[in-house]
Amino acid sequence: VHRARPVDLELSDLKLEAF
């Protein structure tokens, strides 16, 4: 369940890039 949050989206992007 992905929430529509700017911070969440940014964190998700960082995690994806880190992986």
C-alpha cells in the first residue's frame, strides 16, 4: 500500500536508487 506523500515518494526513490 503506497501512500500519496511527497516525503514517502522521495524516500521510496532513495531506497530504489540505493538498492
